[in-house]
Amino acid sequence: MYEVFVNNSLVVLESDRSLPRKNRISISSKKALKKWFVELASKKKSETYFIEVTDAKPLKFLTSAIKEVVAAGGLVRNNKGQVLFIYRNNKWDLPKGKRESSESLEEAAIREVMEETGISSLNIQYKLGKTYHIFNRKGEIRLKTTHWYEMTSEDIGPFSPQLEEGITDVVWLNQDQQEVALRNSYRNIRQLFITD
């Protein structure tokens, strides 16, 4: 079972037919799966769907239907328990980006966090996990698989938002501020704080 986010909808991709599900959709071809994701990506719904695929390896089935982009990012904390957030395209987000072919996931995570925020002295503590989301790139949908790392830094700023990436602010947010920011964030980002 894999959770894939499309805008504010959650798609649970699975091959187990024995589980009773509301909003279950059975898809047997890669073409039909891609078409279904394209239609969902064009809507601004906030629903949960269960997609049953005939392949025993649902993620492999998905990545053979939709081009995958591998990315890495960080949930960065300071010694006050604050988390570093970015404000991009009118949403609160966490820094992340595409991995270059020559770098490890950890190197990509550190580079992307530093590029998008201007923060220094990052230390990876451990891997948080992965999220999957569908996005549109030049009229084509893509699957972004983001590898997330828990990081720490003592850098207090000021920070330098990467304006060319649509980032207009970089700030440390305390627990109360995080709860407010997460109301105007993406569902896959909120998921990181649920499992955190």
C-alpha cells in the first residue's frame, strides 16, 4: 500500500482486493491509471481514493505509467524546538528538491535545503521516510518521490529565500505557529508532522 497525494486528495494505491473500501476504483492498465491521475490533478478536491491495481507491486506499476522524479528535503529543527518553514506559491512548505544524478539522497537533501533557504550548518539526524505526490510539469504529470530527513541547525538567520523557485519567506516557527501554517500547507507535508 502506498499513499500518493494529488493536490489535497489522498490516493491509496494497493493490490489487496480483500479489503473493503469506500471510493475503491479498480484499474488494470497503465494508460488508464495515468488518465485517471491526469483527471484528478485537474480538480481541486480533497478526498481519499483507493486504487486497486492488478500488479502485485503497485509502486512499480505506477512508476512505469508516470515518470518519476526523485527528490530529497528536510524537516529542520533548532534547539528551541522550532521548525524551518518556507513560504512558496501562497503555501507553507518544507524545503526540498530534485536530486542530481551524481549525489546521494542525503547530499541532495542538504543541498536543496541550503539552496532554498540560505541556512548553514545542517546536520542530518535520521531519515523520516518518503512521500509521493503527483505534480504537473509543462503539461505532463510526474510522480515526485521525496526522501525526507530530520535535520538540525543552530543558524538563526537571516535567511535568503530562493526567489527564482517562488519562495518568498523562510522562518523558524514554534509549535503554535506550525499548527497555523500547516492549515495552509500541502497534505503530504502535514503527513510528516503526524508521523513525526
